[in-house]
Amino acid sequence: MKNLLFTVALLISLNSVSQKNIINGKIEGYPEKYVYFMGFDGNQSNVFDSIRTDQMGGFRWNLNDEDPGLFRIIFGNDKFLDIIVNNESFSFNTTYSYPKDDVKFSVSKENSIFYDYLNKRNENQFKLELLTPLVAQYPQNEEFYKEAEKEYIQLQDNMKNYTNSVIENNPDLLVSKFIHYDKPHQIDLSVPFSEQDEYLKKHYFDDLNFDDPVLLNLNVLPGKIIGYLSLYRDPSLAKVLQEELFRQAVDSILHKTMNNEEIYYFSLQYLIDGFQMYGFDNLVDHIGKTYTLDKTCVNEERKSELEKRMDNIRKLSAGNNAPDIKIINTNEHSSPQWLSQIDSDYKLVLFWSSWCPHCKSIIPGLRDYYNQVPREKFEIISISVDTSATGYQKVSDELSIPWISFADFKGWNTQAAIDYSIYATPMMILVDKDLKIIYKPSGIAELKTKMEEFLQ
């Protein structure tokens, strides 16, 4: 009898454990199609599972093996829904057309509070953005200014009281941590608006604990980094001056994150990826030359990958020699030759792909410029990271690419992309006759300006 009772108790216990993190979802208007699940681990976002919905758009998802945190359910071409998973099972219903606006949760206190907060925060920020120009520019001696100022202060106080109440009443919930780190900054109206950015720069990270792994598990850090960088953005500045301002922000962020290896690693990679994408190569070079990884980095595999990448950034800085690569003009089926053997004063190495919209948009302008400059002065060597020969050839023909164009259809694993540490396209590297790197233009206008200087 004792053994039977023990067995029953054990089965009940095991069943209760197994029922944690079971999510039953329903997306109306999305029958018999796949939904994909993405997790945030701080270093990268990974789609790790997929499920096909039933005829009513329903699905059941077991997350027993996943750590608590923020997860993203992706469906359709551009639809997604974020949820917090923290050792609770729950259900939700939403619609395909308006997944975030129509979502309703059953049982999940975490997610009910999460979406209530997001809605209140967005509505509050919308109203504050409408009032900001008035409070910043309207004559302060006018009665209308006083009313606008009063409303501005009230909106901020309402949001502050709401977030404080949620956090105090739900100290054990993961969503409370999210709200604590994500909540909007209070604007102190006693500080003139002309000085607000400088004030925020000093206090932006006051409430942020860079040792808290929740910053990564809840995907909070990317938003904080972007928000801080925006304080240093000035659209009126030339690119080189803007890079100088961003450098101050980069140094501040990385010095604050250095004490936590995972968060420091994430910040390094996130900043490098972002600045490479937008062509701020001087900033990428600055990060590569200035910062290193600690020998005790938590994830050795990822540390090794990032170290190799940063080492390549240092090697590919202006003034260094570019790797000599063997290429074949795929369009002409010519014999292999080395980059160093191409007889031209200046050579532009262009990494591109047929599926990259930005690549396809710059090639016509490059082609026009290419046809204006003698070959002994300027040559372009494009290296494709395509995997499809059909796609590559179709786009090459459509764009009438006239220069040396190489493709071996190994994608990002083509040797040239590895040697040059290419992680995004398009990427342009201008070298001289001896393969010395002299510039990394982010667009055609920059290329033309530099070439005019060199050809004078």
C-alpha cells in the first residue's frame, strides 16, 4: 500500500513538473500554417522550433527545456508576438491581422501585465511626444504653456506611479524586471531642453544593473544601447563628425559593461554588427583596435568567433594590407588570377549578393562611374556570397555587370568572405596597386569623392 501511494504521489509530482511552460495558442485567420519560435540568449536570436497550426489556428507548445525569458512567436511574412515564459502554463488568443492589439491571455499574470505595460507605455510616449515641442518652445509666461507643462508632468507622474506599483506588487515576476529596465526616463523640466541630452547622457544608465543576466534573457539591452546612441545623433553633421560623437557613446557603453563578460561580449558584437551595417567603418575599426576579450570569457566557442572577427577588423583597418585573394571572372570563365595581379592603380573589392536589395540599388551607379574611369586607374572586383547560381546569373545579367565578378556559390563560406571577415552586404574596400587599404566607402558618393582626391 505504501509503495502504491508513493508511486501515485511520484506520478502526480512528475505530471505537475511536466505541465510547466505549456503554451496553448490560437491565431484566428492563420489555419494549418507554421509558426516559429525564437529565443533571446543575449548573444544572438535563434529560431529553435516550429509548429503547424490546426484548422482553427491553434497550437500547443512545450517549453520545458528553455530558461525563463522573452520569446518571440513568428508567423506570416512579418507578424510576431512576444511572450514572457517563466515557469507557468497559459493560453492566449489573438488574430493574424492585429496580433499585438488583439491578444488576450488566460491565466498568465506575467503576460497580462506585460501587454498592459506596453500599451500604457506606448500611449504615454505618444502623448508626451506631441507635448514636447510645446513645452520646449512655447513662451513660458503664457497661460497655455502652464497648462501644457502641467499635463506633461502629470503624464510622467502617472507612468511613474503605474510602473512603481507593478514592480512593488509583483517582485517575483520576470515582467517586473523588464519594466524596471525598460520604463521611460523622466524628463526633469527644471533642466532646459537645450541641456536635456547632456543630462540624459549622465543619467541614462542610472537604473541599469549591468551584472543582471535578465538584460539579455529579456532582450532589454539592444533597446537601451540604441536609445543611448540616439542621444549622440546629429543629422546635421558630416559622417566623420557623427562617427566622432558615436565614439564617445561606444566608449561609455563598453566601459560600463566590462565587468560582466556575457554582457560585454553582447555589446561588442551588437555594436560591431550595427555600425558595419550602416557603413560606420571608422567606428568598427575603433572597437577592433581598442577593445579585447577577457581570457575567461564564458562561452569559449563564441569568444573564439568574436576574437577572430575583431582580429580581422584590426587587420582590415586603413593603412594595412588587404588579403590577396584568388579570383576567376565568373562571367567570362577566365583563368584564375590573384587580386595583386590586376594591373590598376586603385581596386574596389565589392562583396554583394543577388538577394541583397541595397546591393542591387548601388550597382547601377557603380557601373556608371566604372565606365567613366580608365581601367589602368580603377578596377572593380565584385565577390558574390550567393549560393544559387541561377539567382546570381539572373541578377548579374539584369544589372549588366561589366567588371570582374567572382562567385563560387559557397555563400558566406567563400574564402574571400572569410579572409575579409564579411558579415553583411554590400561591403566595399578600396585598395591601391599594392593592396594597401586606403578607404572603406559606404556609398557611391563617398567613393567618387575619395577617387577624385586620389586621381588629382
